[in-house]
Amino acid sequence: MTDTSLPSTDSSVDEEVAPTGAAVDADDDIDDADDADAAGEAAAPPAAAPSDNDLFRQSEIAADYVEGLLDILDYDGDIDELVSGGRPVVEVVGGQLSALVGQRGATLEALQELTRLAIFRQTGTPSRLLLDVGGYRANRRKELAAVAKNAVEKVKEYGEPVRLEPMSAFERKCVHDVVNALDGVLSESEGVEPTRRIVVRPAD
């Protein structure tokens, strides 16, 4: 089995359909679907999908919350709220925002969770909000696509599984999306947070 490394980035730089039988991360940073499967637990019935109006309301709440944080920190940034891919999205653009991203997006992930909590406190509904700062997620997604394709090439060349380094749920989701769009390979997650990682292997 081959180990590969992700290119790290500290600069200011989002989901997946898997083949049957592959264990994957159901959302970028919601509980992983394969965690419940591995534990032998029955999956909860899906909740009714929120309307676009509900999703936009969530993005507005999130934008107000993030704006308050920027004011407290005395950071300048333009905030856009929208609905994309069936989920609320807030994007913050501006200079000097790298501190809000942190190493490998760790600070951004924490801010996203806080913002989701703010939405829950106002609506009573869990949110799948996606928060991006300085275009980090879009840039990271491109990097991870290259990592995924490199792993696939190695799997096809040597016929052996390739284990990637531990990633966040968002990063795993990006990799799963790329791998599962290609023939002859599949990806699955293994381990537990914070060392949960993806294994790319030949399809049976």
C-alpha cells in the first residue's frame, strides 16, 4: 500500500456520489455516513429538505453573524450570502483574511461550526452552511483534485491501494468526488477523526 502526501497551504485559498459498497463521507463536515455503517447502526430517516427560502434565510443569519465577528476583529471584508447546490453559502472576500482560514483551513472549519450553531440557535434547525473565506475552498478543491488524480494513476499503474494523509471532512469529500467520477477505482474512508483518511483502491 502506498502513502501519499497532500500539498499543504497556508494561503487564503466543498460533496459526493460513491459506487455501491464504497464507504464515503456523506457531507463535507457533517457526520460521515460510513461511521454509522461501520458501527452497525441504522441510518436515521432523511429529514424533509428545506425550501430555498429557508436556505437563504440561513445564509442571511450566517452573514449577519460573520459580519459581527469581522467587526469585533476589526477586519474588512465583503460578505455574500447565497444558496448553491441545495445549501446555504456565505463567502467573505477581502484582504488580510488569511488568519480566518488558518493552517489547512482549520480556523475556517471552526468558524463554520460556530456560524452553523448561530443558525441553529435562531431557527432550531441544523444547517449545512458552507462558509468560505478568501476563496480558500475553491482553491483547495483544485489542489485536492490533483492529489486524487495522482492517487488514481498510482492505483492503476501498480494495482495496489493508495492511502492519503489524514484530511478534514471537506477535503475527503473533494477527493471522493474526483475518484468516484473515474472508472476502475473507488475510494473509501478509514479511521476516526482527526486521523480519518481516504484509501483509493482498484474497483472489484
